[in-house]
Amino acid sequence: MLDPKNYVIAWIAPLEIEAKAALHLLDERHRGRFPVSTGDDYIFQAGSMGGHNIIIATLPAGQEYGTGSAAALASQVKKFFPNLWFGLLVGVAAGLPDLPRQRDIRLGDVLVGLPEGESAGLIPYDLGKETEDGFQPIRLGHSLAMTAPIVRSAIGSIKLETPNEAEIFLPHFEKMANCEHATGTFVDPGQEKDVLYDEKGQTIERPQRAQRTRVWYGPIGSGDKLLKNAKRRDEFRDRHGIIGLEMEAAGTMNRIPVGVIRGVCDYGDRHKNKEWQPYAAAMAASYARSLLDEIPPNDKDRASVFSSRCESISEPAAKRQIVDAGETLESCYYIPLVQNTRFTGRESTIRALDEIIFGRDQSHRVALVGLGGVGKTQIALRFTYKVKKNHPECSVFWVPTLSDEGADRAFVGIAKELGLEQRSKEGDVKELVCQYLSSKKAGKWLLIVDNADDRELILGTPDKPGLEAYFPQSEHGHILLTTRSRHIAFDFTQSNVIDIEQMDQQEAINLFNNSFTNKGLTQNDEVTTELLAQLTFLPLAITQAAAYLNQTGAPIRKYLSLLKGAESELTRVLGREFRDNTRYNGSQNAVGTTWIVSFEQIQKSNPAAINLLSFISCIEPKAIPQSLLPDTEPEEFEWAIGALCSYSFLTRRGESDVFDMHSLVHTATRGWLERQGLQREVFYNAIRHVGSRLPDQVGNSIRAIGDYLPHAMRLLDQDTEKTPDTFSLFDRVGKWFHFNARFGEATKCFEEVYSWKKSFLSETNLSRLKAEHHLATSCFCAGQVKKAIKILCDIVKVQASILPESHIYRLTLERQLGNAYLFDGQFGNAIKILEHVVKTQAEIFAEDDRWRLVAEQGLGAAYVYNQEAKDGIEILEHAVAVWNQDSIFPELDNHELNYDPVTDPQDGKIPPNQLPIFFIWAYGPHCEPSNPLDRHLDGEPPIEGCNYHRIITAGYGGSNEDGYEGCVKISIRDLFCYFHYTRTHEISIKDLWLRAQGMEDWTLWSRGINAHRCEQRRIHEFLSKEITVYFESSL
């Protein structure tokens, strides 16, 4: 029998659902009965909670509730328990919102009775008399007994956390939410069902509230009348200033000093129903439980707890008797997480787990592995509750392994469920649980080991065993492990590893719709799909987005714009924590922080891997060539790559040496580095490293450089302070753009370099002049001819003051300026400067010198354009004649771009592989309509006396100093014109094409083809089938 003297706190829960909620929050339920005698009308439940012995008092089934019934119950409680300290009246009530006064009470909120101004904490609204001034209650409730000071003090302690006090008691609710009662569970019915009506029955629009649960303090009305009238409700609210209405407190307070705690289940109008009662009762009970946690047991309380434990047999003790007798327990469960009602999809994974564990083979170990946030815990949780439902003969136990302490608490909880609690005080609880579950009498069981990401914690070290040493082994038992680490998964299971991939689009949409309460805003499927794609269909990111939208009421498009905004805003949004009762208290729920624990584990165990991760966070997350990654020892590098792939931070593309990083991990890594104070150092190291991978001279490595380019541009696009390494990278990237005929982008890069050098170098400095020269060349090729002329004029002016007239670099610049004048239609200026160049070179260079031939070619073109065809033809035929003395097709060198007269003058000698482009270069895509070849295409007659055969032939072998190889650069239009005029195949197009193939660079050729597709079709009329195949097969 239980002794009433041992119980000092009365928890009064008049309704059955209110009492059921209280029972679920007991730390220990005391078995046995209190003695009864004639005249005793009530049976009380007993147990311990927060170190207190309490009794739970409820009305008998079928008894009418109200102040009278509550008074009778309170009277017997006071009589029956002589050592009563205080009581709590815990249950449901009607909430009275007052929106003009910013009192936005919602269903599920908690009401706590406290005095407010002149009002008492409890107002008996139907006790009093009507006067000329209206209804007057019994003197503001002062005839009622006051709440015990210790209870009001505890309420004040919780109230200090306003408006975040819900965080104190919600963990208690989360543990009981999925517990069953007569008609269902205590889960939240959903905010979309929370509707407030005015006195005319019209819906009152209320925006989404940032916090799901609020606590309201103030007077609570108590009376015998059940109120279902919105008008009367508002009258009571305004007359008495009350926050809620209930029907028992007034009958209790004069007998026991109780604290009144109520959960809002309706609004006291005609729409009142019982749907919200379980959830409201659970919220009130959770607050009351936290209230008891704030009150330390007094000496009498501690003594009574000890006495009651000696005199009663608890549920775990009953289980212990079964265990001691060597009998098999019925199935029992330790699952600290509530069932996730929003879960969707993943059915194939659930079926695979069921087949592996309960199928024919019945494997004893299986692991789920995947990126943090991909949903491993939720899949395991779904499977756990499915096992509980479909395999009632199987016990289920859950051990979270985020920390040693969390695992220890779980083993203590399992021991308690197994009736091993008393034994655990005499030995290692983990060892006791392991021994019992390894025995036959344990029956069938499933053990979930969740978040097994710390290798030392799970698998141990040579000096200390890990948790694996305490995992039971039995032919009737199975262990499901979830981890981010593929290494841990395979070391633990050896096989049976299930990879959890990202959700597909439909699964992601279903999860979002299940998590998002404002269904009216999800109709824009296009915006929703774009949002989910931006979140990479990652379940944690989707849940976080839905929580943000639920709390703020912001439209989906607004959240999407935040994700697409500045990186600082993206990091802030992804780092915002949110509550989720299906995840562990204290765990990192936000996408921006969920991987921090993994980063820190890698940092501790594999520094080379964290260095790679840090570097990759600065470059593009996709298509990362292994050759771009920082160098380490080969074996160390493989282990580092393996570690990042093991955590799913990196994925390898097939069997190639190209990797991808998850885009959200990419963002989270930078946020983590920023918090570590390392982002700046890592970023500038990345710029220096990528710069070292891009050669200063563009040549045979052109393809590799192309793979590096997106990553280099990612670094250069950052809005950060620029360093010399930054401008060095701009210079190298600019050369790559120029080589690939992306002249506009090259110009932007060279402008950055020149502006920087101009800021601190004199105008005669060779490094500055070199940068200015590169800029002029790119501007010219980009069609910005006037800008190129201005820059070249400045350079020529400076060189004239510091270099002799015959210096190769000065002559080169003057020749380029002359060509720029030519392309700008300033033929007179072109002839003037090119005549000077040709004359000077004739005095110092041999007749067959290639630089001299280049200058003669330009001068000849200028004469032709200036309608001085006779002089132009004469000088061009001279150049052709000299050139043909060697070979019309000399060997070409792809490295000729690397020659720089500033840094490599070679004693004034022209490199033997520096080739001229002849007249054909001036007839390329940029030339004016006065081009003699264009004249024919426009229906005009050819220029008299122009030997097209000789001029174009010379052009095929040429290349200018910017690397436009003749065989590649030559335009389809010019080829067509040549064949149209000569009707001959004296020059084999096949030979020319083969020579272009040998150069292994089709970029410029393709550019020419695309620019002249009309001419391409027309030239096919003149080319043989064999040559046509060459064209089509190479495009």
C-alpha cells in the first residue's frame, strides 16, 4: 500500500485527457494503491516528478465537471494527504485573444494565472451580484486562497525567459507528443486549423506568428457556465481583463493553494470542440513539469520520496523481478525522438532496410551513410516506428551518439526500460545492457545507433574502447547505424551499407508542402521548384526554409531572393537555427552549422583533408580537376580525398580525376572558416596557388588551363582587397582569354592589371609598359580600335623618349599602331607610320627578315585600302617573292605568343618562328567594305591588277604577333573568293586543313566557320567530297 503521508504535491487534472498527459510526464510511476475507507470518493495516481512525490487527482468517469465538482475533489485531497505542500491545477481552458492590446493568444498557448494590477490571479466571474454599475464579482477574488509563494516564485523564474520561455518546457512535450491516449496522440493539429472568429462568425485574419507557442500571464476567469458565445466572451474579457476561462479553479482555490496552468483548446465560442484538447493539455502539463523542475524538494519532500520508493514497486522494479526470474520481457521501447508526421518519400530505402533486417538473410548490422542533413536520422526514425507497429514482438532501443554523455543517458534509459536500473548502480550500465541484450531472454530487438560520426567515440582507440565494445551481439538482434562517414560505416558493418542520396524533385515538393503551414502560398509551383532546386533538394535545408516561412509569414519568393543574394546574407539565412521536435535538443538544426561537427572531426584527424576542403571552398564547387588541388604527399593526398568523399563533402565523377562539392557544404565551409578567423588567409593562399597553376606563357597546356579558368574567375570575382597575387592571376587569365579569342574578357583582365601598375609605377617602367601593351592588343582584337590607338600612341610616345629609333620593341609598337590606323580607316596615318617602320627596318634588317616582311605586308595593305593599288601590289609581290624563297608553309610554333620584345629582345634579333601575316589578315572579318574581296561579294568588279592568287597564297603561311595562325585564322569567305576568281585547285585545301589539324587548336577556326556559315555552304560547291568531310567531321 502507498502511504499518503509521503506525498506533498497535488496535481489536479479534472479531465481524463488532462490526467493522461500528467501520467506521461512522471519520472517514475508508483505501483500500488492508497488505503480507502467509507466516504472516500476518489482514487489517486502516484509517482515522482523532478524529485517530488506527487499525486494526480482527477474526477471520476462520467462526473459533471465545474467549480462544485472541483471543490469536492480538492476537499478530499486536502483531507487525505496530511503533508500537502501545494497544488497545481493543470488542464485546458478557453483563450481570450485581445488583438488591439497585442494579446495574440493562439490555440496551444499556455495561460498562467497571476494577479495583474488590481485584479487577482483568479476571477470567479459568475460569483457576485448585479449593481447599478454592472456585475460585481466577489471583491476581485480576494476571498480565494492565494497561490503558494513558492509556486509564484517558480513562475517568476520561468517568466524571466519571456518571450522564449517555451524553450524551457517544449522538450517535455516533445517526449510525449506521440504518446497515445484513448482517441489518438498529443501531436499539434496544425496551425492551419487554428481559426479565430468574431462575434458575427467572420474569420479574423491573423498573420503567421514567429513563435509557435507563447505563454501568457494574467487573471483567469473561473465559473460554472460553459461559454460558447463570442460576444459574451469578449464582454467578460473586457469587463474583467481576463486572459482565459475555465471551470474548476474557483472551486479549488479556497481549499488548496493551487497554481493555475491552462492550455488553450478553444476560443469560448460556438466553434468550440475537443480536437485541440489533447495538444493543449500536453502543453499545460509540460509547463507544469518545468515548474516543478524549478522547485527543489524540501526536506519533508525528499524523505517522502525515499519512503515511497521503499514501500512501492515501480514499473521498472516489476520488470526487474521478471529479469531476475530469468523470464523474457514483453517488448519494450526506448525512443527519445517523436515520430515525424511530416516525413515523406524514401520508401525504397525503408523497404531495403526491412528486407535486410527482417528478410531471409536477417543481417545483424546495417548502416545508412550520407551527407549531413540528407535525412538519415529521419529515415531511421520512420523505420523505427514502422518496426514498432509491424513487429510487436521486437523491442526497439535508440542510442544517439552526438556525445559520450548523450550515449550514456540513452543506456541508462534502456536499462530502466529493461528493469536493470537497480543493477546499474552496482556496475557499468552499458555493460549490463550489452550482457542482457546478448542473452536469449532478451528476445528480438533492434538497436539504432544514430549520428555515429565520431570515429574514436564509436570504434575507440588502442587506449580506450569505443561504444562498439558495448553493442550487444545476438542471433535475435539487429543494429542499424547512421553516419556521415563511409569509413565508419564499412568498418562497422563490413557490408550492408545503404547510401542515402538527395531527394528527387517530387519528394522534395512533398516534404516542403508537409512542412509549410501556409498552404495558400505554395500554389506557385514554378517558384517553389526553383527554391527547392536552390536548396539542392536537401531535406534539412527544406525543413529550415519551411520553418523560416512559417515563423515570418514571408512569401516564398522573398526567401528565394535571400538565397540568391550576397553571400553574407546567404550565410546568415542558412545559419539561422530553428526548432524541430524530431531532432535532438542542442543539435545543430541549421544547414549553415550542421556540418561544423564534421569539419572539426576532420580537422582533428586529417589536417590535409581540411586544407583541401578550405581551398575548394574558395573556388567553384563543380568540375574541380585534381591537378588544380594543392600538392601533398601522394598517400596523404589519397587519404585526404578519401576522407572528404567519405563524408560526402566531395564526390568523384565516375573514375575520372574530377570532383564536385555539394554547393551548400561549399557555403557552410566558408562560413565556418570565417568564424574561425581563417577565411582571409585561406582565400589569399588559394589565389596564390591557382596563379601558380596557370602558366605565365600560354602554350601546349591550353586545355588544362581551360579546366582551371572557372575556378580562377571565381577567385577574381570576389569583392575583396586585391593583392599583387590577385593581379598576377588577372594577367595570366587575361592571356588565356586572349589566346582563345575571348577578347572582351581579356581586355577586362588587362585593364585591372594596367590600372594597378599605373598606380605606383612610372610611365617608363617596362612592367607597366608591358601591361599597357597587352591591354592595347586586346582592345584592338575586341574591335575597340580607337581605344587601342589611344593606348598605342601613348606607348609609342613614351618609347620615343627612351628607346633609339631602331629598337625592335619601338618598331613593333609603331607597326601595330600603323595596323590599328589601317583598321580604323585612317589610311593616311597608317601609311605615314608604316613607311617610317619599313624604311628603318630596311636599314638594319636583311631583306628576308620576318619582322621586315610583316611591316611591308601592312604597308602594302594600307596602299591598297588608300586606292594606291599599284604601290600596294608592288610591295606585296616583293614580300611574297622573298617569302617563297624559303617555304610557303614554314613550321608553325604554338608558343609564338610567348615572345615578348620587352622581356626577351634576343639582342634585337627576330625569333625564327615569328611569322608574318600577309594581305589576307587585313581582309579578315573586321575589314572595311573597301576590302577588294568584299567588293566582289557585294557585286562590284575586282580591283584591276590585283593578283589575288599571289596575295592570298602568301597569307596562308602567315601569323601575326598575337598568334593568329594563318591556317586557322583564314576566313571561309576569302577561301571562297579565291576559288571563285581562279576556278583552280592549285593550292590543295586538303593540305591546308591537315596543317591546321596538326596545330590541335580549332577554337579560332570554329569561330571563323560560325561567322561565315553562308560562305561555308557556298564554298562546298567548289570543294570535293573528301574535303567536305574534313570540314563537317571537325566542327
